[in-house]
Amino acid sequence: EVNIYVLDSGNHRLQIFDKDGKYFRSIGKRGQGPGEFSQPSCLQLDDETGNIFVADFRSMTIIIFEKEGKYIDKDIHHAELLHDFYVDSDGCIWGKFSLPGIDTYRFIKKLSPGGKVEKTFAEISFHTQRIEISRTSEGNRGTLSAYMVKSGYEDDLFISKVDDHTFVYGHSKKYELVAV
């Protein structure tokens, strides 16, 4: 059985289509209750069980569903913002995290199925934004304008799954991959 999974963040749901692109079902909805999303950001499928793991950026929670779409009441709460992740056969989360509020450091970490940090593999400083302020004046009128400049992915950490317990990560400024 091959399905196509589409995380529809704007509508707070996960849509599933069959291999031909025909709509099959939706999972989740907007909210803060069990199996609901406030800001779904990324998903992973467990190769062994077929379970669906959806990271909710705002609530800092990974919400888990059975492959049929039934909510599993075993959310994984984490203390940092999750940007990308993988699940191993033990239910551990391997992912790229940053601190909430100050997105100036990126980390590669392994979390237990309960959300406890088991190990930090990498940490880099990551300057994501700065505010540019300009003042102009014409006669007695002054204008203050500000805009935010965001950097791209030119200086970031990346993680990828090789097999069930082997992951590689790399820093884009260093041309090397590290296997863990």
C-alpha cells in the first residue's frame, strides 16, 4: 500500500491520498485538544509500525497517529523548537532543534520517546535575523521604518537518516558529514 501524505499546515491537517492521487482521508484539525494542531510543521512515518508523527511547532509537541489515522495518546513534548526530525525503531526522536524566542543556536539532539534529551551531538550559532532601522525626515515630518533581514540556509545544521539507528548530520560551513 503506497500513500501520499501531505501536511497542510495552513488548514491544520494531514491529508492522505492514494498512489494515484485520489483523496483518501484527513487527519487532525485546528485546536489544542488531543490529536489537534496549532501549527503543524513537519511529519515522519515510522517504517515499522506505519505510525504517523507530526511535529507541532507552536505547542512544541510531536503528535502520534496510527497509520489508519487514529490518535495515539502518547504525545512527545520537548522544550525546544523542532525544525526537522526522524524516528528510530525505539521511538526515539533525532532532530534539529533551536531555543524558543532566540533562534540563535541550532542543535542536533536525540530525545527519548518521553521527550527527554538523551544526547546532544552538535551545536552551532545561527544568526537568523537582524532588524534594520532607518529614519528619514522631510521638513517637520519624520519617518521611522524598520524591516527584518533573515538569513537563509547558508549557515545551518542538517540531519538525515541512513538506517534505523544511523544518522548523519553536517554543518553547511564545514564540508563534512558526521555519522552517529
